[in-house]
Amino acid sequence: MGSNDRWQRLNLGALMLALGILAALGLAWWRDRAHTFEQPRWNAARFVPLAPEAPDIPTRQRWVVAVNLNCSHCQQHLLALYARTYGRRVRPALAALLVDQASHPGRVDLGVPLEGGAWWDSTQVWRESWGRRAYGETFRFDRKGRLLSSTPAGVVPDSAGSRM
């Protein structure tokens, strides 16, 4: 058997492996996109409270940031949102939803006052029910818990997509 035959079989095997991986990724993507996720809605009973919310929350919007404690980017986004909204006459109640944490995170200090509270997503509502994947995403909820908008990290939710 010549070395040319061996290279052809090796190339064919590599091509088949690449096609198999591509097909598996395509199938996983299709399955994820075909799944119907629920519309995000703020229901505090679905989450474990870690820090209390301010008593006047029913009169304001709640901005919930999906935070992973191992992601400095989403924590920086939370700090930037606080800095951008702190001086407002009517500011939103900023909240943190700790996601993708396998065990109870205990007492958490994210460096900003969280008038909307801090919450642990112990049952993976954010990922499994809402179908979300992007840390730092900000959800803007009205007083009744209805979703008004969701924006990626680095964007102020109520400023027409303006970057921070």
C-alpha cells in the first residue's frame, strides 16, 4: 500500500469527521431554535431571594441583569447601568439575577445597591424556560412583571439602543 493511499484515506476520514461534527452542530442549533420558550415575565416566586428589594418597587420598572459570578463582563455591565441611571429623578429598580450557579451563592455583594433585589435562579428559569444564554442581558419589566424589552450587555435598555 502506498503512502498516497494512506493520505487519501486519512483525508477522507478527516472530511467525514468534519461533516459529522457540522451535522451534529446543525441538528443541535435546529433543535434549540425549534423549541418554543416562554416569554420572560418577572415572578419573584420562581427565584430564591438573596438580597431584599426596596419597598417602593411596585411604583417603578425593574431592570434585571443576568449575572454569572464568574463573568466580570456582566458584573461591569451592572456597575455601568447603575452609574447611568443613578442620577435620574425616577430611576429603575436595578436587580441582579444570578444564573448558572449550581449551588446557593450565599451572601453576594456586586458593588452596587440593588433596589430590585438580588435573586438566585436555582431552577434555571433564565436558561431552560426563557431560552436565554447571554450573560449581562438586561430585562426591563413593568410594574406588573411584564417584559418591556431585553437588551444585551453594554446597552441601556430605555435609550434606543445607545451603547454605554
